[in-house]
Amino acid sequence: MQIPEGVLLITVSIDVQASYVAVLQAGWTEEAEVWMLDYENIDGGHAAAANQRSSGPFGSPCSKTRAWS
């Protein structure tokens, strides 16, 4: 994974739902600008999360958010 210039901190957020687990990796700059580094939906909820990984698209309405690819 490439990290954009200026990113000083990387966080990982996990959202457990009944049918999937969403995992988001974000990079933060000193000015609190956020870069979405990676996003995955793991099908099957928490029971299947350890056994299956599938990537998915991510879009954000946040004006300070930029997608990194």
C-alpha cells in the first residue's frame, strides 16, 4: 500500500453487521485531512470474517476526504 505524502497516522475502523464486516483503513494529515487508503467488505458477518476477504468500492460525502488508489 502506498501512503500519501503528509499522512502521519493510520487508523483502522471495523463495523460488524449481521451479514458482513466492513474494514476501513484511513490516513490522517497534521491538518486533519483524511485519505481513504483501503476498504473491504467481508461477507458473512462476524462468524465468517476470519475466513473470507473481498474488496469493495468506497465513496464518502466528506469534503475533506480523498480516495487514494
